[in-house]
Amino acid sequence: MDNILITCGGKKIPVAFGTLLSDIVPLTGRSGAKPLAALVDHRLRDLSYRITGPHEVEFIDYLHSDGRRCYVRSLCFVLQKAVSELFPEDVLVIDHSLPSGLYCKLTCADGSLRTVSDADLEKIHSRMLDIVAADFPFVRSEMPVDEAAELFTSHRQIDKAGLFRSIGCFSVTVYTLDGYTDTFHGALVPSSGYLRVFNLTVFGEGFCLQPPVIGNPDRVMPMKRQSKIAASLKEYSQWCDVLGIKGIGSLNKAISEGRAVEIINLAEARQERKYAAIADRILEALDRIRIVMIAGPSSSGKTSSSLRLALQCRVLGMNPKVIELDNYFLNREDTPLDEFGNKDYESLYAMDLDFLNHQLNDLLAGREIEVPKFDFKEGRRVFTGKRLHLESNDILIMEGIHALNPDLTPSVDQSRIFRVYASALTSLNIDENNNISTTDNRLLRRMVRDNRVRGITPEDTILRWPSVRRGEERNIFPFQENADAAFNSALIFELPMLKYYAEPLLLRIPPASPAYSEAVRLLKFLDRIVPLSPSEIAAIPPTSIMREFIGGQTL
């Protein structure tokens, strides 16, 4: 058979039919870090994938987002194998994301938590290093779903077994590592020897699995103990446990059994109590607190949160007045430049800090101000005659990306400000050892809203997302712990709801698009979820945060 021509890095390379991707790497002349996987026609593939036709191939390493996911998934597999050997009576649960990695815990046969000690972690870490040093290959294969479900049940991975039964598939892709078989819902690196950089640190009752730093595969992610965010995630996880919904499999089962509206009502009632609790705290200190600042990353529901918090404040007799921090932008010609010479609209110093602080101090002193309005079309601040002063029961609510940064209001008495951090901190898992990224959750939210409200294509949303994430890492996440209250805007029913809206949008992205690999990844993730029906979506109340994204909000 004639050779097949593939395109890699702009070069045409002839290869034999059935050649492994790993065997093509030396032919590319590639230098630098070893590739972890490859994009074949924008689809993520293991390096064990065989070439059977002409393709465009891009080899990726840890600096690529898909390469990093491959590394972390593979690292989780090594951790899973080590735990299964050292603690055969326990089950590893990779519960949710942390600023420094992934929060992991061990559950005993009776469902209780094993408190992980330093000695336990030392054993696990040592065994993982042994597995890495042995350089065992990750071997991919297909397994009939019934056989896979029996295997996972024998591992006491009940959520995983239930997941595959709930989606009605015929076979399951599994990987085997030195005789231990499991599934990790995505491509893995070629072998355990690739995973030399990681750490384990005791965190709460469990521990944090720390992968390398994003952008630096040679350095472990430093440990950051953000207690408020961790507490919010833990509380949400415990609430899911009370509902009997610990993962996507049990959520699918509940929806298939007709419990969707019940779950929607319970989730919305819980959120309303959370808003009410924050309003109670503000009322208790109303003699001191006069300004509420709300911040959060993209698509965290900040706008809805400020409106619903305002509603709860009104219930308690307070009179909230809302001003958008965006009205305090500098005129466009005065915007600072970033390192590339472009105007940096996300910089703190794109705000007119002196003017903002002056107006806030005037309000706190009982003086009246003229509220500015930023004209985004003209790129400058204008005044429309709107005036404001704070009466005894008035509370000022301001929402913006810098609201948790104390450098936003350096001239204002900080004791007069109550700060709220809002984010979609989902701790619902795909199964025991595959967590759901809170970032993916927010990306799906943004995609649906962008397309509905702004006419932005899902492709453009995906391609802009890395820039959005860089801004969050710089301007929002470092200040999370400054919040007086952390509000979790995640709703347990939202992924089945988002599937109904997002799946058709993702299917529009063509294979030639640079966003295609991300679209395929998200579609594979959504394939595991049973969607809500239109009648179930209609049961979502008009005040729900979800209405900010899908429409029909009455706030």
C-alpha cells in the first residue's frame, strides 16, 4: 500500500498505513518537550492512535490545555492505582477543583470518610513515585458496558457503574495500567514515566493532588489554602449527598425517574436561603456597612446575584441602590496598555480610581453625587443628571471584576464595605475519580448566553475563553479570600439544562475550526448527561440565576 501523506507543522510527511502517532514524532524534527498527545484533524488522540488516512496532525505538550488535561487525568490514574494497592478497602474520590489542584478523599466501606494522615500520604506518594519510575504504559481498549459496570462495581465505584448504565452505551473505553483497569473520560499520556512532577498535601480530611504549574511543567503548583472557597465547595458536596446525587450517574437516574422538577425546586429554595443569609449579615451591621461589593469570574451569575441580594435586602427593610463599577472606566484614550501594547480594559488601572473613591466617600459622608454613565460606543464617561445620596436605610450595591481588590478603594474606610464572591463552584462529579471542571460549567453558561443575547457564535466564545481565563487569574482569583461571604451560584440541575441549549450550538462548529477540538471535548462530556425536557426547563423560576443565561428572567 502507498504511503499516506500527513501534514504536521506545515510539513508533508509520508507514513505507512497504521503507523502509530508516537512513531511519527521523530519524523517531524520537533524539539523541546516530549509531546503528551496529538490533535488529529482537531480531535484529541492518544499517541497510540494509528494513522489510516491523510490527516493534519499537531503534537501537543503540557503548555497546551488539552495536553495539561491528559497529564492530570493520567496522574489521577496513577493515584487511583496507588490507593487501590495501599488501601484496598477504601475508595478514592476526586471530589472537586482547588486553587492548587484537585481535592481528594478516601471513603471507607461503610461510606464514612477516612481522615488522611501525613503517614498515609507519605505511603501514597512513595507508591506513586514507584509507578512513575516503572514507566508502565497506559493501554487503551474497549469493554462491553455490562462487563465494565461489573468491574467498577467490584471496585466499589458505584457512581461510575451507574453512569454507564444510565446513558445506554454498548461499550466503554478503558485504560489498563500494570493490570489495573479504569476509565478517565479522555486521552492519557503514553506511560506513567511522563508524570514526574506532582505533589500531595494534606487538606482538611483529605488531600490535594498538585499537578505542575500551568505554563511550567517542571514546577509543582504551589499550595494555596483558600478556606472560604473550600468550605463553600464542601457544603455544596454535602448537600448533594443528602439528595442522594453524588455524580452524573445518579443525577441521570433521578431525571429519568421524573424527579427533575423536584430537584429544581429544592435547588432554587436552597439558593434563596443563601441570599437571605447574606442579607441578614448585612442588616446586622447596617450601622457600619453601607457598600456591598460583588465580584466573580465570567458567567458566575454576578448580575443575577446582585439583583437577588438586593431583593432580599428589600425584604428586610433596606433600600438597595445599584451602581455598575463599569461606569467608572477612564476615557478610552487614557486606558493603560498591556505588555503587547494593546489597551488593557481589564486592568484595575483602567478604572478612574481617584474619582470612584471621591464619590464613595461623598456618599458615606451623606453628600449627594451625580452618578456617571460610561458610553461604551463613544468610549467616555458622560453625566445624565442622575443624582444619588444614601439615606439611613440605603445600601449601595456595586458589581465588577475588581470588587474584591482592596486597591480599588484605598481611600475608603474598608470597614464600611461588605464583599461578596460569587462563582459556580460545582462539586458534582462525573464519577468517583473524574471531577467536573467549574471552568467548563461557566464556559457552557457563557456560550449559551453569548449566542442568545449578543449573537456571538459558540466558536468565538471558545476562542476568546483563554483570554477571559487569563484576566480572571490576574484580576479575580487572587482576591477570593478577601470576601466576607462566598456565594456558590452552581445549581445541581444546570448541566442537564445547559445540555439542551449548548449541544446544538457545539454541533455547528465545523471540523476545520480551531475551536473544534474543544467542541468535541465538551460534546463528549455532555454525551454522559441526560438533558432536561422543555417542560422541565419551564419549571425553572423566572428569578433563577439560570434565567440570566437561557432567558425569561423577571428580576
